[in-house]
Amino acid sequence: MSDVLLTEWETTAGRHPWERLASAAAAAGGSVGASNAAILARRKAHFGTTMGLLADCPACREWVEFSAPNGIFESVPGANGEFLWNGWRIEYRLPTVTDLMIARSAPDPRAVLVSRALIRATKNDQVADLTPEVMVAWEAHLDEVDPLAVIEFSLKCDACGHAWGAVFEPAREYPRELEVAARRVLSEVDALARAYGWDEKTTLGLSPARRRMYLHMVGA
Ligand SMILES: [Zn+2]
């Protein structure tokens, strides 16, 4: 397992989060939510579903600890579809990573995303331009069907009482965890190499319990 972790770390280290998201999208073949789900699935394979996170309070800069709800590991990415509301019928496709990349450099990212996601909108069977009201309803619908597209947590600071929504991006967070874990495994390999002269393959081949015991014995 450590071996798989190290390989993943060394083949992806230094990649930009967008590049990670795009490569996860290629594998997942779909929406932003599907890409995040693919990254979270890899995260779960290595580290399980317990995830401690830190955010700094925008008001007082104090660190706030929180944990990711298990639900994010179980969410099923949505699919393209249609939204029916008060005589409106909106055919859409869920935004992809490519859409996000194009939108982020536009003056009005939201408008670009909407225009790329919208296939056709009709009101009482007549083609129509979206009104602000139907936009709000449609966006709420998109959040529902693709819950992992934007993962937001409601946080509250214990120090000053400020409450805010923090966005969690698996493509940024997971590489950090991978880096920390890889560093720890390599420091164990290093400690046992110094003490016993074992090579990396030998140490990685030990069960976690044996490795822990030897590390304890050499005081590492
Ligand atoms: Zn605060």
C-alpha cells in the first residue's frame, strides 16, 4: 500500500490542481462533480473517510478545525438532464472541467458557465431567454444534482463567532495529504536503512505493525 502511495505521489507531485482535476475528469469522463468524486475515491483508498481540515477565519485569522462529512465520499455525481419549473423547460449538460477553465479567464465567469451548460430553454414551449428567477431556481437544481461540483462547508469561528462558507477543493487538499504521507513513509525507510541497512523494497514490504515495531526499537 505504501508502495502504491509513493508511486502516486511521485508521478503527480508538482501538478497544478487544475491539471489534477482535468486528469481526474478524463478518467471520470464527466462533470466537475465527477472529477471531484474520482479524486475523493483515491483519497478514500489511501486514507479512509475521516478527514481533518483547517481553515483560517476571514474575520480574525484564527485557525478553525473541522472535519469533512462522510457524505462527500458517498455522493454520486449527477448527469446531464432537464429542469422543469413553472412552465420552463431547461435542457442542460453539467459543467465540465474544461468549462471551468474557459470561464475562469472570462470577465463574467458565471455567464460563461451558464451559456456553456445551457442547451435549450423554453417557456410554455416557446424558446425564451432565461429570467433571473429561473436562473436562481436552475442553479439551485444544479447544486442538487451535482453536489460535488462545489463542496462548501458552513463554518463558525469559536474565537470571534464569525460564520462563513468555506469551499473545499479535493484537487488542492488531496495532494497535500499525499505529500505528508509520502514524507512520513520515506522517513521510515530512511530510519530503518540507517539502523539495519535495509533497502526501500524491504521496508515497504513489511506489514505496518512490524514496521512500527522496528521503528519503535530503533527509537525513530
Ligand atoms: Zn474568527
